[in-house]
Amino acid sequence: MIYDPLELTTELIKCRSVTPRNDGAIELLSEKLENIGFKCEIIEFSEEGTEPIKNLWAQIGEKSPCISFAGHTDVVPVADEDSWTSPPFEGKNDGDIIIGRGAADMKGSISSFVSAVSSYLNECKKEFQGSIAFIITGDEEGVAINGTRKLLEWMESKGHKFDDCIVGEPTNPNKLGEMIKIGRRGSTNITIKCEGVEGHVAYPDLADNPIPKLVLLLNELIKDPLDSGNEYFDASNLELTSIDTGNLATNVIPSSISATLNIRYNDNFDKEKIEKEIHNRLDSLGFNNFELSFQHSGDSFITKPGEFVSNLEKIVEKHSGIKPVLSTTGGTSDARFIKDYGRVVEFGLVGKSMHKIDEYSNNNDIIKLRDIYLDVLRNYFS
């Protein structure tokens, strides 16, 4: 049985799987994979204060090496369905493109995964030296608590291992073949809060304005760069994202002020080193009447170019006519969890329409992506 990637993309888009809702997407993939010989398990994880999430592990073969395909069936919400040229959960195929929420991020890639594997198993008659696995979550676009991270822990507890993994995130900015992600920057959110004493602006001696304190702190953080980058990463970047006093009056000195910042850092840092760097900068001012907190979403990582990456480069160039850039740019992805268990790279469809009205993917791109994944399998087990 060989699956058509375009038909499967439409089937998946019809599942209204807005995080944390599943709407049958995980079950659909499980059924498709079981039909071609995979052993599948749907595992639901939950945690107090969060919604339960269904995830899928699937594998065919038991020997090494094992290549895994990873991705997510959940999608971001649609704000105004009437603003779409066709219903966002219809998966309309007009012959050139498929329009629908998740067409680019990343139901089109998952469909290409499944189609490529079905084609490979058909041509090798399920006889190959190794194993193929799927790691699919329904929680990538949400809080990412009950998804890939817990699924990987579950796999480890069951003795399920993989050597290499391709994540189907939409890595290409404008054309299929432009970019392979071989790493990601780490991400940390920082909150700084300064307390003062509220009072009338005409009587500043009776108040204590916290705003100048915060200005000093922020200036100390942003005046010097964190680093200058390295061979694989751009310079780490600190961005101020919010300053808030909650003060609606023009004649009142506020009692407190807070600021939030985000740092996207390269592999010169990890979460402990980035915290130490921030503390060192602020401590240099010599006062401590402020509160500082950190929220980490993942450290940076790099899969340094080797045989697996090199072969993927050649295959992508063969099918797209473009020599891909090996990149570590962009936001976070579930690759930040996968990298602790095996080598991981990301390559998927074109991402310029993801999370937008009329999200779409070109039919030819979905078919080419299927062919790229198919050649990866042929090469991997040759």
C-alpha cells in the first residue's frame, strides 16, 4: 500500500486539531501506519493544570540503525474563519496548492513522511537492515508539557531508541531546498521587578519612584553584546519585550514596575551560564532591591555536519536544484527535546504562510518532499 501525500495532507487538515484538541489526527496516523506494518501505540500524558495530550509512537523493524521521523499534528487557532478564501479545515486542493490550517506547519510534512515510508516499504518488500520510527505529538504549538518530552522519556523507559531523526518543521523561507536546520538557539524569558513607594508627582520626597532603578538595570543588560557568535551560530541576542507599571494616571508615581526580556542564545551558553551572566551584569551596579526570575524553554544545540547531514544536503540539492544552507536560526522546536536522545535535523516545507490566513503548501513541494524523504530512506539503509 502506497499513500498519496496530497490526499493524506487533506485528510489530516480536516482534523480540527487546534492544541490541545486532537479530533482524530493521532488515530488517523496510527491507522495508516498500522496498515503498512508498523507497531503503534497511542499514549496520553497529563499533568495537573494542563490538558491531556495524545501522542503516537510507531516503529517497524527492531534492528539498528533506526531513523525516526518526528512532528506534530496540532495546529494554531484560526481567529476568523470567514477571512479565509476556503474553510481552514477543509484542506481544499485546487490542483496547484492545498489551503488549510497546518498545510505548511506541519501536516504536509507528516503526510510526506508517511507516503515516503509506504513507498520505501513497498519497494523493499519490508526487508531492510534497520528500523523506522515515528515520534508524533499533539502538543508542539501549546505548552509542550505533555508531548514530545514525555513521549521520549516513555520511549527510553521501554527501550525504544533511534540513531537519527528528521523533524518536519517548515524550515524553508521561500523555496523548498533553501534551508536545513542543524541546530537551534536556546531561549530564556527574564522578568525584572522593582518596588517603590506610590505618591503624588508634586511631592516626590514622599514617594520612591521605581522607574529610574529599572532603567539602570536594563541599561546594564543591553549596553554590551552577550557574544559575537561562532562558526554555527549568530551572536546571542537579548530583546526587551515589555515594560509595565500598571499606572493609568499622569500625576501618580507608581509603586512598582516590571520588565520582561527574552534571550536567544547560542552554544556559548546554557541555562546556568546565561543566568550567571545576567546576575553578574546586574550585581555590578551594587544594589539588590529588585526581583529577578527566569523561565527557560530549552538550551541551544548543534548537530555538527557529518555523514547523515551531508547525505541529506546532497539529496535535497538533487531534488530541488538548490544547495541548502545549514542553519541554526529561528525559534524553538521539539528538536530541543529530541537532541538529548539522538542526532536530529529539521527539514520540511516552505514556512512563509504558516500561522497565517490561507496557510498553504504547493502540491509540487509536498511531492518533492516525499521524494526527498524516500531517497533519505534508500540511502540510510543502502
